Amino acid sequence: MKLNIAVLPGDGIGPEIMDQALKTVKAVCEKYNHELVYETALAGACAIDATGNPYPDETHALCMDSDAVLFGAIGSPRYDHDPAAAVRPEQGLLAMRKKLGLYANIRPITTFRSLAHKSPLRAGLLEGVDLLCIRELTGGLYFGRPQGRSEDGNTAYDTCIYSRGEIDRIVRLAYGYAMKRRKKLTVVDKANILATSRLWREVAQKTAMEFPEVETEYMFVDNAAMRLVQWPGSFDVMVTENMFGDILTDEASVITGSLGLLPSASVGLHTSVFEPIHGSYPQAAGRNIANPLATVLSAALMFEYAFDLQEEGRAIREAVAASMEAGITTEDISLNEKPHSTSEVGNWIADRIHSS
């Protein structure tokens, strides 16, 4: 198979961790006889420096012409200290989501035995945790209008808006994933208080009738937040609106013991984007110490979700698990006196894929 990929390293540690992901992708393509074609483009602060635009037209054209986008991280402290900046790196990520029609963010939450000591939950609660969080990306409070403040500055307001069509498409997507997994879907809302949540529940209940094989449960967001730390293994697929999803996926990410291990996929109308959930970590940029595993695991998602190459994705995840069992880890999760560098971890995983 020919794999045509757009590579957007981004800012901070983005280029370093992307290099390791590409080593992994190349190793998989060589092992399974796939043809890899990729081109690199700018996004974020580096794109502002070069073009004045955090998501240049040339980058968007490349993404549209590709089968998948492998993305690093966006963000720079130069802009963090200038809140009045007219153009900011993060605007590039929002523009990419909008122009590519990315309406769903998918985060798998799984645990690794070798990292159980890093989780805030006791080991017994971590066994069998395999959760897929699906967050709606284009609606809700983050995009609702009107939004603003009163003339005297003492009152602020945001508007939460969802349409039936927006809810229907992501609920159907969630059912599709549930059908491929353990056939259980949790719909998270606040239907006892919010009108938008009542619409969410109404749409979900109607759609559920088309998927009788799937066990569907409806849960208020506060209850879901508690259940995530009390019994995370009870979830299979979870779907929810934008703000609830933002909060719950970050809560769920802590279960694994490290943000440096979590990949994500954003899917929608055009090309899908695969990226780690962590930021650009500018303090570590250029030091060869950043954890590349979330980006490597994002490449695994890319093989599985963009190209339906399940064995290839599984080979990456098995190599990542083996690297942690062998203690080939960066300083953030290492138990060794001398942790390994970013590039050493990437080299070990690529070699493992070649030799397995």
C-alpha cells in the first residue's frame, strides 16, 4: 500500500518527537512492504515566523492532498508572554480543525503495567482499562455566539449551541467504534440542567434504536467524572460535547501515569490528524530528553484509523510496551539512574519492529 502523509512537526519538542515517530513509521513500512511518501510543512509559531500565518495556505493544501496528517505540537513562550499578540500559534490548530472539518477528537486511554506506579489510582483499578473517549470538536461553548462582556466589564457571557445534525454525526461515529469494540457506549451530558444536553440525549436515544447490539448508558457529566477515578475499567466508548470532553479526557489521561504516553486522532470531513495530547514543552526543546511515545503511538493510530492496517498499528504498540518493560524510557518516566534520550528511545523501538 502507498501511504501519503503530511508531516507537521510544529514547535518546541515537536521536531524531535516527530523524528522518532517517522523512524517508527519507516520501520513499519519496510517490514510490511508499504510505500511511504511524506512531505513536511510548517504550523504554529514556526509558521508565523516564516509566513505570518500559523496555518499557511501551503500547509493546508498539503494536508488536503494527503491521506493522513502526523502532527507534533504547537506553542511558544514568546506568545505566552504577549497576550495582546494579534496572531498566536494556537490559532493554527483551530484553523486546521476548521478547514479540515475535524469534528471528532478520539483519545484511547490504556494503561501499561510498567507504569502502574506512576498512576494516582491504585494498581487494582488499572487492570483492564481500555477506554475510547470521543469528544465533539466544533460546537458548544467554545464556538457559540454571542460571546463577550458587558460595557462595564463586570459581566461576561458565553453561549452553548448545538444542532441536531452536529450531535447525530458524532453519536453515529461513536456507535461505529463501539460496534468494533466491546459494544458498550456511554453518552455523557447534563440533561437535568442544560437544554443542549437534553437535545444530546434526545438524539442519542433515537440513534440507539438503530444499534440494538450496543449497550447504551446515559450519564451526567459529574457522575462520569467520579466514575473515571472510581471504576475506569467500566467504560468502553464514551461520547460527549466539546467542553465536557475537554475536561474528561484530561482527567482520564492522568490514569495512565503520564501525559507523554497519550495519542489522539481528530477525524472529520477531510484528512484526519494524528497527534500527541501534550504540548510543545519548550523548556525541553533541543535537549533530546522529551518523551516521544505519545507521538509514536499516534503513528500507530494513523495506521489503524487512516489506513485500516491493524497489524501494523499493533506492532508499534507492542514495541512501545516492550520498550517500557525493558526500561528504555526518557527521564519523565524512567526508573533508571541514567534515563535514555529521545533519539535512543526512537531507535530502540524502530529496531524492535525490524527484529520482531
